[in-house]
Amino acid sequence: MLISTILSEEKPALVAIPLAIVVLAFAPRVVPESMAISLITVLMYAILTLSWTMFSGPTGYVSLATAGLFGVGVYMTAVLRDSLPIELIVLIGGVVAALVALAIGLLTLRLKGVYFILFTFGVAALIRTSVQWWETHVTGTVGRHVTGASNEVVYLLLLIIFAITLIAGFLLRHSSPGLALLGIGENQDAAEHFGVNVTRVKVVTFAASSVLMGMTGAVMATRFRYIDPSIAFNPLISFLPVVMAILGGVSRLYGPLIGSVMLIVLQEFLITEYPYVYLLLFGVTLVVVVLWLPGGLVELAQKGYIKLKIQWIKLRMRLTRYRRTRQARRR
């Protein structure tokens, strides 16, 4: 990693990242309580979307294992909440999720395209079914009550994880593994030819990003209070981060953040204003995003900026010609 390059080319990001963390740290003290509670959901999905983007963004490997890794963290809290402090459980949830992701990566990351997508979705469903079978046939009950934590504690823990995710995502984009992931996304065979250990880079990055998903699940379990496989391994947790990343755009670090905030705000609005047709309207919105915004809002804004810049240059050229013509006529 070239520190001088980061300092020269990413000055806005170096200012925006700590500023965003500071603003979010003080937000619960100045916003209404209902909005502060909504920020918990925003932070949760922002972490999941950013951590998903770390691996899937540059490589193009669309992983649908997020729900499985998130659910692993949830169940770590469900099992250990009464015996260990929540801070330690969060760390354990991240480590266990990374171990599960390591196993998934070794099995699936040699696959490509739709085969990888289906396999990761199948693995998440397999984890959910295995937990459900275990609770039904071994423990004798399906579902667990979890000792809750205050909104302040949940928010603080999520904010710390979010800060780690934001910094890790920024550093990854300006590191050798980040360049290797981009090379894999462009042409995996060429990257391997140039000396990139493709399998190792993919597996390690996939497992590292899964730590953040597991930690987030471990924190959110204290907010759910009651846990069962349908809650912990909700398939929407696999699909929504993908759509959020697509909506915002994966070409910039702030793209997934924009996408997650916009979709959560839209979701809250639809649930409040149109509760009976919420799922229909939300589903139509997701289809529109996937079909008509493949590059996300960031790419759309970049194209708009380029067009405006071109028009501005043309306007300046016309003004320059007009002035020269008037000067020539005066002479």
C-alpha cells in the first residue's frame, strides 16, 4: 500500500470517514428517539452491505451466504448470552462466522457465475435447516429467548463495527489484496498468470468480511429478544445487501452506504404509509433498481457530472468564439 498515494488521491475520503463516524456518534443525542432507533437498522444494513461489497464488489462473485453468516452470529448470542458479556460474545460470533465462511469459501470459490450464487444460497439454507433440525430433535424446542441490551449499547456496538468496516473497506481498496481482487474480477486467468494466488485471496477476503457479518448478527440478537431459525436466517438478509449495493453502486466506498440508507428509509415509509401493499411496492422497487440502475446511483451521478462538464466546456468554447468574433468586427 502506498501511503503517499492514499494521502494525495483520497483526501475527501480521509476527511469524510472520521466525520461520518463522529456525526453518527453524536446523532442519538440530537435526533428524536424514534429516529435513533431507526439508525440501528440503518447501521446494521450498512455494515452488511459494506462487508458484502468488500469481496463481491471487485470480484463480481455475488454471494448469497450473508443470512447464514449473520445467523451464526445471532445464535452465538442466543447460546452464550447468559454466561458471557456481550462484548466477548460479539467477538466469538465474528470468529465463528469467519470459520464457517472459510469452509464455504474452500468449497464454493472455485465455482463461477450462477453456480456460485446458487451454491452460497444453498449453503445458507443448509445452515438454517441444520439449526432447525438440531433444535427440534436434540434440544426439543425451536426458538430461544435472549436477554436484551439497551438501545444505547446496541447502537454503540454497531457504531464500532461500522467504523471498523468503513476503515477496513477503505484500506482494502488501496492495498495489494484489493488490487488482486480487482484483477480477479476483470480476468481471473490473467490475474493467476501474473502471480496472484487466486484461491487464497478469495477465501481469505471472503472469510475476513464475514467476521463483520457475524459480529453484527451477535449484536442484533440482543435487539430481537426472541430467536428462531426463521428470524436468524431470514433470506431477506442475503438479498437486501446485494440490492443496496447495486442501488448505491460498488465503484465507490460511499455507494453501498447511500444504497442502504435509501432502501431502509423507503422500507420504513412503505411500512408506515402502505402496510397492506408494502411487500408488493418494495418488490417492484427492487426489480426497478436491478433492471434500470445496474451501475447504481454513483455511476448515474458520475455520468450526469460528465455530461454537465461537457456542456459547460462547449458553452465556454461558444462564448470564447463569440468574443473573438465581436473583437474582430470592432477592428
